[in-house]
Amino acid sequence: KVYRFSVIILSVGVVCVAAWGASMIKQKFDPNLLLPLDTYLRRYLEIGEDLFPENGWDTQVYTGHIDSSQLHSIDKLYEGIHQLKKERVYIRNYDGFWDGLKEYAFDVKKYKSIDDFAHEDVFPMLLSDFLFSSDGGKYKKDFLFNGTLECGYPAPPITATKFKVNLKVLKGPSEHIPARRAIETIINSTAVSDVAFSHVKIYAAWETDEIIGFELMRNVGLALVVISIITLILLTDIKICSMAFACVLFTLTDIVGFLHFWHMTIDIISCVSIVLAIGLCVDYSVHVGHAYLIAPGNRLEKSISALETIGPAVFNGGFTTLLAVIVMAFSKSSVFLTFFKVFFLTVTFGLFHGLVFLPVVLSLAGPLGGPDEEGSESGGSGNSETTSATSSGPSTPPTSSSLPSVIGQGQQNMAYITEMEGKETESWRPRLIKVMSKKTGSMDLGPAP
């Protein structure tokens, strides 16, 4: 009793600690982690982040074709970005042609408002003069013209433009997802052109962060539903299936929680590994549960028998899985290290819940297969081997319709005992004779040796 109580307390305690860790695990995909630890590029990026912690990513805002009729939309776009900068939450700075062009138009060309130069015969010449001025020359690279830009001549039609927005250092999806959405909202609200968007290389990773949480929960949920249905079909016992399902949930919680303590985050690699871990850890519990179902005796005897029959095989399966992944612990690649950590935790907690926790629970509240086992359970372990004929009087003789099958079964059992005689020790025969007597009712199978 002390052992069983200690196992339950230990299991619940570990799950509680893991649940706390799982609630704090971060959802973040860092592309730099895909680089090996000892590469020059990895060290360069890490040193750059340490020495220049305020330098975030520089995103580019692109627009399609624009002309003089869209100048007010461009002004609205830049004003929105400027207001976002003043909030000092997501944007550190921005640099584009429009602010310089307005200053050039008002200060040098002496225009009073945007409407004064928002004409097809005025704006192209103003833009050309600005791009060939000392202040506007640096913005030539931000334009794509449908023709050649020449000094002293009106600018050709504008095919596309871009300008740079300097983002702050954004830590995780809780910051970079709202930052990107804020920029995209401003762009979409201005309708500056048919095509307008922002882009930077890190957006691919940010897209992953935006959907990976939902994808992980959905895939884990579907996997749990599938294993519940399959185990119920194969074991045909709701109580055993519920216990095995609880072991899978405990193992999954332990994996995610201790990944946080192991300085891991939820990203593409860990997400795939966690889903795969569900299929691995369910085996440890289901095999033990099935062995319990087919074992004779009371709850304690059935639990011990399950461990004796299938326990070594389950342990060997987990141990060989661990041997297969242990070599990845020495890798310098984040991909292999992630797989090692997830599968190491899967095997460790899967074997614990399958070979330690589940047998204890089965010995306390496991199902009993029939009235004979229920009687032995209520009568105590000392009466576990008493036959139903002894404990409750003579058994009801088999009916005429079932008699041939009973006789055939008894003959097969006796033939098997005779065949095994001399090959094994004699210690198992009394118990086997009594078990066979239960199955065949009051039929005489011969004297027990």
C-alpha cells in the first residue's frame, strides 16, 4: 500500500509540475536555430543580436502602379506609418520618398498643398527634379519606372515603389504578429494602388508562429481521438481504455512541460515531434492494459501477471527506441537535438506511466473479467485460487446444446497438458488445472497432481 500510494503521489506531482511548465512554454520559431551551433553565420548572428539589441528587422512596403491621382492615398499611407512610429510600440523608424518629396515641393518649388502638384502635367516633372536633387537622389532605387528616367525630363510612369520601415526588436508572436497586422491594416485602409503589401524574409517564420499553435492543438486533438477509438475497438473495455488514455495525457503533459524546462519552444520541429510522441507513448499503456485483461486472478494478481508477461517486452521496446535516438544527443544541429529531447522524454515518461503508474491504478481500480474473479477479489488474495465449485457449491451442469463444445474444449486442454508434460516444471500444473476447471464448469478433467 505504501508503494502504491507513493507512485500515485509521485505521478500526480510530476504532472502538476509539467502542467505548470506547459503553461509557460513559448511559441516561437527562430530560423537561426536551424544553423549548426559552430558555424560562422550562427556566431555572427548571435554576436550581432548581443551588440546591437535595438536593431530589429527592416521590412519593405511595396506599392504597384501610382500616378498623380493617388498622391492623397500615398500621403495617407505615410501618415499612418508616422502615427505608428509615434506610438513607439512596433516601429523604430521609417524612410521613404514621400516626406522628402513634399518638403522639396513646399520649400523649393513653393507649392502650397498637394493639390497644387497632383496633376498629370506637373507631378512627373516635379518627381524627376526631386530624384535628381541632392536630397532625393538616394530614393532613385526605390522606384521602378516604365521607361528611362532622365534629368530635365518628366519621369516615366511609375510601375512600383517601395520604402523601408525599421521595426523594433520583437520578442515572440505576442509582439511580431500584432506589429505586422498593424502595418498591413494601414496599407489596406489607404487603397494606394491595386497591389500594396509589406514584406521581409522573417515574415515566413512569423507566418509559422501565427498558425503553429492552432495546428498543434488540432493535430494533438485528432490524434487523441483516433487512439481513443482504436484502443476501445481493440480492447473492448471502457475502463481500461480510459486508464490508458489518462496515461497518454499525463505523458503528453510531461513532455511539453519538461520541454519548457529544457529551454525549448513550440516550433515546426517540436510540433511534429510532439504529435509523433502520442503514437509512441500509447503503446506502453495499451500493451499492459491488454495483458491485464487476459490475466486470471484478482486485481493485484492480474496486475502482477501483466507486468510479468508483457512488462519485459514493453521495457525492451522503449529501451531500444531510446538507443536509436541517443546518438542524436551529440549532434550540433537543432533539428536532431529537438528530436532527441522529445523522444527521450517520450520514452522516459511513457515507460513510467505504462510500467509503474498504470499497474498500480489497475491493482486498485482495474476491471474484473467475470463473477469468478469478482468473487476471488472480494474473498481476498488467499482465496484467489478457490474454484467457483468450492466457494459457491456445485456448478450448474452445461446444457445439452453447449455440452459438445465444452467437451471439445476440455479434451483440447488435456491434450495440451499431456504434450507439455516433462518439458516444463510441475509448479504450474495445479493452477492451470484449476483455471481449466473454471472454464469447463463441473466437468472432471482428472486428478490434479
